[in-house]
Amino acid sequence: MHLPLHVSLPALLLLCAFLLLPPSAADKSPERAPLDAEINNKRIVNGQEPIDFSSSNYPLHELGFPVGAGAPKLPIPELFPVSMHLPHPTPLTVLTVETPSISYPYVNQRIHYKICGYNQTLCTAEAPPEHLPARTWRSVLPGQSIGVGMDNLDDQQDGLTLKSVLIKQPLKVTVALFTSSGWDGDRDPLLNQTMHPSDSDVIIRDYYMSNERYGTAYITPNYDGKSYRGDLAEVDLETAKYNHVRLHGIETDFSDYYSVSSSSLDGIDPYVSESSSNREDQIMVKRLTNLDPDLAGFQGGFGALYGTTSYGFMVPNFNGVDHSGKVVRITSGHFNVSASDNWIADQEFRQFRTVTGTKTIMGEDVNVYDVSGDTDFSAVDVLDLTTIDPELKGFIGGFNHGDYAYFVPFFNGQAFSGKLVRVHIHTFDAASVQILDVSQVDKRLTGFYGGFSTNLVPSATNGLANNYAYLVPYKNVKGPIDGVNTKYTADGFKHNNVYDDKEAIGGDHLEPNHHGYLVRVNLDTFALADVSFIDLQTIDSDLKGFSGGFQGGRHGYLTPNSKGFNDYASKVVRFDLIEFTADRVEVLDLTSKNDQLKGFVTGFAYDHHAYFVPYQNGRSDVNYRQRNQHSLLTRVDLNDFTPNGIKTLDVSTVTRKNTPSFPDNNLRGFVNGFCAGSFMYLVPHFNGLWYGKVVRIDARDFDALVNAQAAGNSTDLRTPYKGVQEVDLQRFSARLAGFSGGFIRLRPIPDEKFFEVNRAVFNYATGLDRLQARSTGFSPFGQVGATGTVSTMPEGVEKPPNPAAASGADQGS
């Protein structure tokens, strides 16, 4: 038998004595089976007498399973990361893949794992004996999620704290996992310690993580209360380089402590210089309407990578005059990934920061940033989709997958649309535009609110044959004659939008129709024959009117928004990304925990949780100043999709780590959110007024703050983290309000042209007391897009040209 190498001699003698004792009357374990035992239909064949596993839970160690080919090994756990690239702690869902040809006699299987960040060898074959894979590793049940991040490591080094890690330098994190048979080791303590021949091989994978304050965000303009805007704000999230103040245990750094105002809160201005070229400021603004007055009123945006060039895309919707099809692409960064210090800001090529302006630090004038003379748009490209098809306009949301940017159809100014559009992220021209009208599959498939692609790499083991994207069901119209998405004039069709408060009066019978048609598109073929959908309302009539969705491991999640006029939705949908069928759909009603948890707009996954961004729930009876907008950031545990797994943080009543620190009741009515490093960010939209307060929440403080609120205690906590802080973009410019989304500028993985996953597999070798390594090396998976998805690309592909060379701009930092 194989013993762990670190067992001492006395412990070994005691263990041997224990194993030689005859079984007690209460222990009805059989005699040991010979080493030539084999699996056959859940039985051990031992000469003439089979042992039936269905009636006994025999420890495998006592049954004497052989090492090597004779052992009925479990399959390697399959990992489904939420993102292989986004710079934040990445939730991984592990899945034990069933193999139909073999019947495994094991129950209570578990996935054991170890996460190494500072010393990768402790998770690899080079590990010393005391670090070899063992059942003493942390474990989860198959199908549950693991939060892989810098705050969840098994190898914290002495003297090296999380705060001492370079903020801009990503950390390579190695994850090692194996599947165990999960036998109860009451009669054999070894069963809960060392690996067994029945356990799967060990797989390791590498990821890159970032900690603390990280990255640059783009906040997409929509409507500021006066007009539809095109003021695209770039916000530097790495605020440690700016001034920060630590008073009474509170470190405030997200906004300028020294800023004051007699008309609003102090200490919430962005960091700017009194006289600046804007390369040193926390916030930059590009007024896109100076390039083209139609470039306003966007509905969301997203980032994309092509080689070493980072892009951002603005999704056109309605500009105040007409529904728009003009897609804006910004070149947000060009990176030198071969340099050892390539993640230092001065090494980045940044065309976007070209505007100059001034601001008085102690002033109260919020209208100080003037970009009326902004004429440098060398980093901005525009593609008008209506020149290809006049109906290609009025989108909501989009996503990137591989080499393409996708734009999700909503309402094009005449009718609710089903035309999904994609364009090559680098060539960005009319020749690369492709259209897939999903309403040709079923005329009801129109009117979506965003979508997302997945990064589940198709393989034989996980049963996924292709790369897919999902369109989130929102609303369209219906009439009494032609039904959903009618275009009959007899139904009242008049080529205009039908709003939620529409009522059929007289001869006008056209009514809004919030729907639940969840659509899946095969991105490899991009063909109508490979479009499928699930009508969620056949499961529950309330499952309609969602606003945004996202991937969480093996599952997709839909954010509940509205079922109709003043009828806010509360039911989260979780569906299987591999087995896309109605019977694999799960539903969680958030109001089962709190009757105010309704009306969210988009969400995201962070660690092993799903977060839903609060917009409005219609509860003016309890909300601040009788407003419809609410402030309840809601979290669901991916491993506990029940009411018990729901937690809520009221960001409007929490003590902020700004100075002064009292709560800000106006923090409500958000649209969209994102995460980076150790933080989550909420994008401001409307709280009764169009406003511009971006909220930052330290994910490491979330539980402590939630628990304090639930107990009715003060949230003025002295934690080592940064709690909840805000920065008011309107203190920079009154135009910076009423945003529709935000996203992070993506960066390539350092020192790697394309992101690669290390799949080194360890085998349990016959006759050896430790694992031996068999490495398959690095497997190129191609480019990584905004959602972490990949597509194959020839190694000899031409690298994108430096955008500065094309524009004639100077080379520089």
C-alpha cells in the first residue's frame, strides 16, 4: 500500500497495528480482495465470489485495488473558467465528466485542489513530498465553483503580504486539481489523507491574476438629463500613484480628499492637476460628437484584444435624433509584451489621452472641463452599419469573441430587430461585416438586451462541439391578429417603439411584450441552421424581461429586470451552457430572501459569486425620498443557488471610506457594473436625477459589511481593505452623468503573444510512492477576447500595425 512520505515511524506502527486488528462486530468489512481485482458492473470479481458495491461502502484501500491499469480511475476534472483573461479573481467551475462505457462504484466524489501563486512548484511535480497531491487538500463537490485569486492562495510566503505585491504586475497562479472517489475513511484514516489509485490524474493550469487597484475603465455615455451625450470618459483605476490620505484607520484613495464643495459632499472629486496635459489625471474625456454629432446615446460598450493591441467598442442605440448604427472603435492601448517591465504605465502606447484641460483643485465650479476644441481623433474609428443594411441600428450591448465584435439587436427605429451583427475587431470595415437575422428562425426572436459569449473550449471530454453566444430576452411587441412581433397595420403597427406604459385604446392594439426567448448562436458557423432557443415562459410565466447576462463557470445567468410597466422582475435564471435544454434551467426568486430585490440591470461574476446591479424596484414606499430606484447590490453564491446563498449590501447606507465617511443616500439607480483587481464598480445612471457617481466596492469587505448591516450594527469598520468609496465624475464636468455601461481596457498576458493554458497531467505510477509527471506542455488556444473566449490563429499571422504609424502620431508612452 502507498503511504504518505511524511508519516512518522510511530504513526506508521500505530497505523499498521490498526490495520491488522480483526474487524469488530459493528464493522462488517469483508476480507481484503486480491490485487488482481477488477471492475465489472459495479462489482469486484474475486475468483468465484463477487462483492456487490450497491450494498456496501468498502474503503478502496481495504479492497486492495491495484495501482496502474487495473485500477478503475476517475476522469480528470474539467475546468470551466469564467474568464481566462479578465484581470480579476477568476471563478472556476470544476466538473467530473461521466464516462458511459465504465460504471464507477464510487459515491460522494470530490474535487480536491491547491492554488499556488508565489511558488508554482508546490503545485507541480517538483513539489517536495509534504506538498504532493493528497486528499487533505481543500475540496468541493463536482459542479461547484472555486474562487481562484490572489486572496485565496495556499502558499502565502513569509513576509510577503498582498499589499506588497506590485499592483500593475500580474501574478501567475497555478491551480492543481484531482477527482477523488470520496470514500468514507472511518475505518481507514489513510482514505482521508493520501491519494489512491482510484483517484483521477492531477491536472494543473496556469492563470494570470491581478490584485488591488487595477486597470483603466471606459464609462459609456448615454443621456445626462439635457441631451444625449458622446462624452466618453476614461477613468484610471490605479489610484495609488495619486494622493491618498489615511486618517483614523481609513485610507481614502479613489477620489481627492482635498476637494471641497459647499453644495455637495466633500472629498469625492477626481484627481486632476491644476494645470495638466491630462496624462497625469485620473480622468480623461473624449467628446465624440466633435468628430460626428451622431456619435451620442450609446447603450453599453466592451473591450477586445487583437494581438498586442487593445480596442474598445461603443454600442450605438439612439442619439437624440434617430436610432443609430454608427459603431465607434477606440484604440485604447498598444503594448510591448516582450519587455520585462511591460506593465508599467509609461511603457504603454496610449493614443486616447490627447486632450488638455485645467481644473482648480479647491474650486466648486463643476463645469470646468472644456473639450469644445477637441480635434484629435487619431485613436477613434467609426463604422456606419446602416450603409450595409439600413435596419442595422438601435442595438443594446455587445461582446467580443475571437476575432469579432458582436452587436445585439433591440429596436431599429421601425421595428424590434433580430439582426445580430459581427465585424472583425482589427480590420473594422464593411467587408468584414456579417449579419445573422435570428428572427428568420422564429419571428418572435427579436428585442434583446445584451448578450455574451462563453469561453468553454469545445472538447470531447466536456461534450461541447462549438463556440456559442447567447442573446438575452427582453421585449418586443404583440398584436391580436399576427401575435408577437406583428407588422400588421391592423394590429396598430406604426413603425415606432411601443413603450412599457402603452395601452391598447380604440383601434390601436399594439402592446409591449416582455418575452423569455433565450437564443443560442453557433459562432463557428454563424448560420441560421445552428440557431436554437428556449422559451423560458414555458417553465415559468414570470421568466421574461431580462437585462443582461453573463457566464459563471458551466452556467449562464440572466439578470431580472421588468415584466411590464411598473412590474419589476426578481427571478434569476441559471441555465446549462453545455446541455442547452429547458430541463437544465434553474430559477431563483430573489424576493424569497427580501421582497425589495427586484429590477436589476446587468451583472457579473466575481470569485464564486454572481452579482446583480441595482436599478429600480418600484418600492417608493421604502426607498429614499420615495424614489423607484434602489441600492441593493445582490450577490448569489454559485455553489448555493438557493435563498440561503443570497446576500445583499445596501450601498446607500454603508459608511464609506471616503473622508468624510457618512453614507451617501443618493447611491442608487445603477446601470451595469464590472470588476477589476480586488474591486467591483457600479456605473451611475439615474437616481431621481441623472448623476455621475461611480461606486467602488472592495470585494474583500463585502461579507463584513453585509453582516454588519444584517445585525443592525455600524458599518464603520476598521478592516485592512478599502470598503466602499465613490468618485463623482460630475465634479469634473456636469456632462458626465447618466451612463449606460462600463468596461476595462484589456491587456495581453505578459511575455506571451497568445494566451496559453498549461495542462500538465500527473499519473499515479505503479510501484512508486509519489506522483510522476507527464507534461503535455503548452497548448496554444489562440487569441483571447473581452469575455476570455478564444479562437485559433496561425502562429505566423501578421501582427497588427502600430496604430500610431497609420495615424502619423508620434511614438510615445
